[in-house]
Amino acid sequence: MTPVKKDDKAIVNIGFDPGMGAIKLYGPQGGVEMPSQVATNGTKKLAHFTGLSRRAAPPEVTTKDGHFYVGLGSHDYGRPVENLDYDRLTGSPEMSALLYGALSEFSKKYSLPESVETITVGLPIETLSGDEAQRNAAAVREWLRGDHVWTVDETEYRLHVETVSVTPQPVGALFDYVLDAKGEYQPERKGALSKEVGVCSIGFNTIELLVIRDKAPVERFTTGNTSGVRRLLELVNRQGLYSLGELDAQLRSGKLSYQDALPLWAREVGGEIEKSWGQVYRRFERVIVVGGGAILLSKAMQDRFGAKAFVPEEPVLATARGLFKLAQKQGKKK
């Protein structure tokens, strides 16, 4: 496939947040979120039976690795794949299927050119720390850069990715706060970059804490751990009767009874924040709280951080949106 020329208006930047709970993509027109539920295509679709309602099947994605159901309800149609190891983020078969499913949804909602100039990926802090950091970043670039061909429900899609940029996920939340959609600094917020800003990203699998001072991370206060929304679902699912994907589907539909487990999880999250930040957050200009947990723990975060807390609109999409804004800003420098 021939890449689109630099002056072609179809070229876009896309922010990609490969969360364990949902795949988030954000481009010039807006964003999409697809629950990170995936199943191998191990069942046949049942015919309609009198007296029973008919449910729409989740998207069926075909890749070079096989057939997968992706998105909400996938675990009702095939064998659930719930590999929450960080290695999946470097291009495992199920992660590729999820990304292709999300790209297809993006294409249906907004349209997608066959060539994208830059995909900016946000990875958990832990994957970009220590001896494996460079290897993980390189593996993500190798996976995403180049040509992609896949099929969703018998419709073929093609995409060429010119370049791939990798950064820690909380960086997306920071730039979502300070930049507008064109990648320009918002005057009233630009000053935050010359001070200290905390980012608290409460995702499905992890809690990511990042502190930036004078546009550079403060490693002492930057950390990640696996106490995200997944932990709340585990507290609800003590008997192991449901897959995490089934519980996530119940949570999203408002059918999950989690109120009894919420206070314990909130204390665990608060304990992790206290362990890393203590009372230091009082000197921060802002504490930006994003992720699905920002919705579930909104009151707890407001109580903890007070007036310094900032929860953006659509906090689940905030990281991907900020990664897109960052790509827009970087593009202006070229």
C-alpha cells in the first residue's frame, strides 16, 4: 500500500490508549471507546427461538491470527481471553483484534483514511520503567508501524501507519488539560507546566500516579500499581462466578451491585495514593483525575484533594484525547 502524501488532507493523528478495561481512540472528529473484552470464536450463532429475545452479536474480527469477538458481550459468544499481562500491550493476537475492532468503530462513526501520519500510544508507567522500558516501547512501534489489513463482519479494512510515538499514559491526561483540540496551549492553563501538577489515572487494571514539575516528571512521586477498577470487580466476585468481562458489562449497564465493595476499594486506592504522595499533593497546582475510576470514585477524590482536584469531561477518553492533542502540538514543530 502506498502511504498518503504529506500534503494530503486525509492524514490524521490518532491518540491510542490501550487500556485493560477499554480501547480508546481519539482523532480530529472525536473519540471512541470499545470495552477490552475479547473471545476466541468458539461458538456458533444460535438461531432465533420463539419466546426468547434476539441479541445483536458483538463484532467478529478476522486477523492473520484467527477469528475473535470483541467489545461488549463478547464473553457470551466465545471463549473469554483475559490476559492482563503487560505483554499484551506489545501486539498480542487479542490486543490486535481489539484495536482493529475499535478502528472499525472509529471508521463507522467518523471515517478513517487508509493512511495515518502518527499514532501516539500511552502505556502504563510500569511498562516504561526499568530494564524492559526500551524493549517494550520498541515492540509497540514494531507492532503498529506499517500496513494493517483485517476484516470485521465480512467488511475489509486497510490502514497504513507512518510513525508511532510512545509515552506514559498519564502524560496524555496532562496535555488534555493544558492544550486545546488544535494543539495550542490554553492561556489560563499553560502556567501549570511551570509548576507542579499531579495526575491520578484510575484505569481498569492500574492506578498511575505522575507528578510533573517544570515540564519534567518527578520520579520520586511517579508510580503505578494494579489496584484499578479490576480490584473492585474482584471484591464483588469473591466466589469467581463471573469473568471480569462479564462483570465489566454489568457495571457499564448499571446492573452490577458494587456499593458494598466500593468503600473498601476506595480505601485501598486512597492508601496507594497516600503511600506515594502523602500530603505532598497540597503543594500541587492541580491534581488531574482521569479514567473509569474517576467516575466511580469522584466523591472520594474530591474529598481527598479538595479544590485542587480536576476531573475533565469524559474522563475515560481524556488520556487518548490528550495524546491526540500532543501529536497535534508535535506536528506543528515539523
